[in-house]
Amino acid sequence: MHKELSHFLRRLLLFAGFALPVYWLCIVVTGELLPQRYRENLSYLRGAYGHTFTRMQEAGATHDAGILFLGSSHTYRGFDTRIFAKHGFKTFNLGSSSQTPIHTRALLYRYLDGLNPDVVIWEVYPETFMLDGVEASLDLISNDHNDRYSAGFLLQNSNIKVLNTLLFSIYRNTIWPRYNQKEQGKKGMDTYIPGGYVERDMACFRYEAPEKPVEKVYKPSQIRAFQKSLAMLQKRHIRVILVQAPVTRGLYATFASHQAFDSLMHASGEYYNFNDIMQLDDSLHFFDAHHLNHEGVALFNRTLIKEVFEK
Amino acid sequence: MLFNSIDFAVFLPIVFVLYWFVTQGRLRLQNLLIVAASYLFYGWWDWRFLSLILFSTLVDYTVGLALKDVENQRKRKLWLLASIFVNLGLLGFFKYYNFFAENFAAAFSFFGSPIKTGSLHIILPVGISFYTFQTMSYTIDVYRRKLEPTRDFIAFTAYVSFFPQLVAGPIERAANLLPQFYRKREFSYAIAAEGMRQILWGLFKKVVIADNAADFANLIFNHSDQYPGSVLFLGGVFFAFQIYCDFSGYSDIAIGTARLFGFELMRNFAFPYFSRDIAEFWRRWHISLSTWFRDYVYIPLGGSHGSAWIRIRNTFIIFVVSGFWHGANWTFVAWGALNALYFLPLLLTRRNRMHLDIIGHGRVLPPLKETLKMLLTFTLTVIAWIFFRAENMGHAISILREIGSASLFTLPGGHHFAGTSLDPGVMFLLLGLFILAEWLGRSRPFALSHFAAHRWWGFRWFAYMMIIVLIGLFAQTTESPFIYFQF
């Protein structure tokens, strides 16, 4: 019996040894030859949206940021580094699409030493605590360098799309390190502003009736990553300011448990919920349900500076 | 625990290693490990319902022993009825209580005497229809003296809860599976390798074909009022592939997994869409359930013997009960009744056992006449699947009405499938590849064994790699449960 069993296991290992490189090769060929619509589970999106590639390149070259912004697209579309500069603050915006606390933690490990901020403003949108993080993983794997934290995304997500994209990204970064190294500053209606902010051409939001409020369930792994990052920042004596950026009233109303989330954030540190602090107009100050337009960003940033630094 | 989950990918190798290396081939220890693994596998979903499996196991174990000791026929019958009452009682409560309560209320309201019946928020325990039928087969076979009752409680518990087939079959007969728990298991390279191949093929069917077809079928059925007849018919075709690949995929993974542990489970599907009439389809579809109903319901009712009326009655009973087994909804009953209507002409003209061979055996393509018969049979099953998939009878009838209209001749376009994650062209290509593989392998236990039979290892490994790459590129990324978990 043991002879057959060991033969079986040997053959299995042999096949695995054959299958892994062949699979990788197939992913590379597919990624190079087929357009996105024909390769559903390979989502290598370098420079696709949010200017993550440019931002990460700039983050690597920036030192002593003063204030560092962290969080999802609410961050890179919500904190205009030029407004802060006018008020005498040196800042860097390290937001990325759908960035969850797990991804924030990885970015802190990658860039905190270089950026060396005195203050971190972390935009804590409740939904980022509920996400599995696949979108953020794909964004960072495609647009940032890959290290052990990329493997961590894979373990965290257990998603074939993340695996395929990581395999393809490793290939591209290794074989074609200079491929697609320049991202256009202006893409569609978005313009990248040095320092990490992405400015959207002036647009207004058409009001939509709010959906029914639903109870949100936060992922324990995201809460753990959030708490660990806070501990790490506190250990370095960095002032951490937790901020909930304004969203449209319609969207805000879909959260059934503001109080519970606010309590969690208050218990975690210095926290400001600008949905309560400010009264913005859904149509005039947003370009979609999530994101502020020029006017909204300017109002929000000035209010934040006043509330946090000038009071 | 789902077969298509990371949890199972970790669970299976651990149990495999413990089973073959740690137990050192000691039978009782292996059976005990199977019980523990099976309870963990089931409890992963909801541990509270483990008590139901244990209760069912205890009842049938006790009844089995009582049937051995009691000679009096009346008392034997009472013991059997007790077992059936408990098993069907559990099934009836968890699966059918709300259905009957609501329909009684509706019937009384219809006759002008409205009554109030309370509906309960009952969670349907996964796999209850499967393991209930499996334990009942044991008691009935012991009652019929076709099987010696077991005194080995661990072996019996392992038989009832055997994790590869616990939640969605194949519904094993005690006479086939139980004795395998008494026999010393020898690891066989050939059997285990075949098991791995079957797991791979089942996984491909589930995560690539079924889950993607489900995406298309759900889009069409959920917005059926917006589509012409041609697209609605395509929706039925997508559902036909979804349910086949989902369920037969599960069976393949179950059979393959059992093989890794030295067990041989019965075949559950034999390329049903290559059938030339409905009778052949039913010999090839969900074989373990069809034969269960045949042996324990149809034959005791008289089977195909007796007058034409008796045969008609028996056929309707078997199909309607089979439909109702799937769920507490009139759509399942209609699906069963429609299949009975398809089957009856064959039965009454005694042409129901015409096609016992494999279509186009030894040929690349089947003769034209057989091809047309096969297409007609497939069309009939698609029409029946529309009842199975529809939300209610009104929904099914509205879809069929649209299919029966002139819009059946509207050419479907890409815009009809906007919102699916996979490009329609890729979906049709995958379906085409799948049908080709199934056709080539139709004389084998499962399609991939056709490619595995090739002499050159390079060709075999190429075939496996193709499947792995297709899984990697086109598998749905969310773990979706198997359809038959709800039955």
C-alpha cells in the first residue's frame, strides 16, 4: 500500500512542479495577447484609474511629508494637497481605490519610513471595513511594486483573480521593468496633482433617492489590521487623526449604524465625522454619491484645517 | 463546507494524510476518522443540525437491530413505519411545513372559509433530503431481508454521514456503501489518480460552466419580461447547463473524493443530454434518485405491470413525487408532471427501453435521425427546466407564452446579455468546448477519462493543464453553493 501511496504522492508533486510554471506561462501569454473582456480573471490594470501608479512612484521619492493622508478614493479625491500647502502644511496623499485597512497597513510598511510624517489623517469610510479588498489588491498589485505584502493580499483574499494578476505583475516587473512606466497626468476628466490628489473637472451630482438603510457588518480582519496600524503609528509618536469625509446625504442615509461606527472610531483615537460637522449640498458639492467636486473639496479641506489644526 | 472553497482545499489533504498515514490502516480508526471529518464538514455550515443527522442515525440503527430480532411480521412492519415516520417527519417539517400551511390556508380561502395558519421561519438543513433517503434505504432493505443489519455503530454512522456525498448525493444504497465500511481499504494508485481526475473535471463543470451559465440564466430569468422568446429559450438552455454541470459536477467531486479514501460510489449522471428520448434521459439523469424511487416507490406500486391506468397512475406518482422531493413549490410538481407527460407515450407504446446503448457508439457523429431525436429530447427537457427554474407557475407560463410567440425568431444580440461578468462569445465558446469534451468521452464514466486514456503522458498532462488554465481564467471568483444544497 505504501508503495502505491508514495508513488501517488510523487506523481502529484511532479505534476504540481510541471503545472505551476506552465500555468504562469499561460497567464503571461493570455495577459499579453487577449483583451480584458476575454480574460475575466486577469485584471492587470496599470494606470487604469485613480493614478495609483504615479502616486506610488511619487511616494517612493518623497521624504518628510508632514501630513500623510490615507484611505480609499475618498482620500485621493477629497484632500487637495494644494489647499493644505496654502495653509503652510507639507502633505502627501497616499489614498488608493477601495483601500481597506489591510492595504493601508501594507502601504504604511512600504512608505512610512520615507514619508516620515508628523501627522496621519486617515479617512475611515465605514464600507472599507466591510470589503474583502479584492479591488484594492488588484489596484496595488498592478500599480505598485510587489513584495511579501502582495502575497499577503493573496492569502487574505483567496481569490483567483488576485493570484493571476500577481503572477502577471511579477512577470511584467521582472521581464519588462520599464514597460508602461509613464502614466498620463490628465486622463478623461481626472488630473493628477503632484502630492497625490486627483482633481475631477467640475461636475455636479444628480440627486438619487436614498436606498433603504442596511446594517453593516465589519470584517474582523479589517478591524484587526486597523488597530495594528494605529498601534504602529502611535509607537512612532505620530499624531493620528481619523476622519470620515462627507458623502452625499442619500448615501450616508443608507448606513443604519452610524452611532456604532462613530463609537468605534472615537474609542480608537481622535475622530471627526464631517458628515455631522458640515452641511453640504448633494447636487452642488459632489460629482457622484461618494466624491466631492472642486467646490466640495475646498469647503471640506478648509473646514478640516479649521477644526483640527486651528481650534 | 463547499467543495469549491479554500476551506475544502485545506480540509481534504489533511483528512487524506490522517486517513492513510496516521490510522496505519486500522479499519475502526479509519471509520472513526471519517465520522469526525464528516461531522466537521457538515458542522462547518451549521453545527446545530448535526443533531438531526445523529438522531436519524440513532433511529435507523436501532430500527435495523430491532428488525433483526423481531420475527412477527406485524411488528416488523411497525418498526419500519416508525423509521419512515421519523425520517419523513423530519423532512416534512423542515422542508414542507410552510408549503402545506400556506396551501391549506389558500384552499380554505378559496372555498370561502378563510383560516389563519402560522408560517414558521424554518432553515432547511443542507442535504436533509439526501441523507434521509439514504438511511431509509437501509431500513427498508433490512425489512425486506435484502441486507443484514449492522451492529457496528461507527460504520453505520460513517455510512450515513460520509462527507463526500452527505449533502448532495449520490444517494447511496446501504447494500453498496455500508459493506465498504467493513472491508479493509487498500490504497490503489490507479483508483486515486482516477479520483483526482474526476475531482478536476467536476470542479471545472461547477466553477467554469455552471457558475457562468448561472450568471446568464439569472439575468434572463430575473428580467424575463424584457426579453424576446429566443433569448428566453436561451435562458432555459443556460439553466439546463447550469443545473447539469452544477449537480453532476458535485457528484464527480464526491465520487472522486470517495475514491481517494478507497470507496466506490455509484454513478449519478451518464451524459443525460445525449439521450434520444425522455426514458433514456431519466436513465441517465440523477441515477441514484431515479433508481431509489424505482425500487422503493414505483415497483412496490406495481411498476409497469397491470392495466394501462395503473401504469399511468404509477408513472405520474413517481414523477410528481420526484418533483416534489426537489422542493416545496408547485413549479417542481409541474416539472415532474410534465416529465410524466413526456414519458407516458413511450411507456404505453412499450418503447421506453429502446435506447439502452450509447448514442453514435463507435462513430464520430451520430446518424441524422438520432441527432434529431437527441435535439428534440433536449428541447423538451429545456421546456421542463423552465418550470424548475421559474419563481412560480405564473412566471413559468409567461416565459413559455413568450417562447411560443413570434419573438422566438428574434435574433439574440450582445445587448441582451449586458451585465454578465463573462463575454457571451466566451461563454458560448466554453459551452462548445464542454459539449465537445462530453461527446468525445460519452462512453466513459466521465468526459475527462477519455483524454486520460491516451497513451502519451504529454497529451494527458496537456489536457489536465487546459482544464486548470480554463478554471484559472474563467472560474467565477465568488464561492457559490451548489444548487442541490437547497433540495
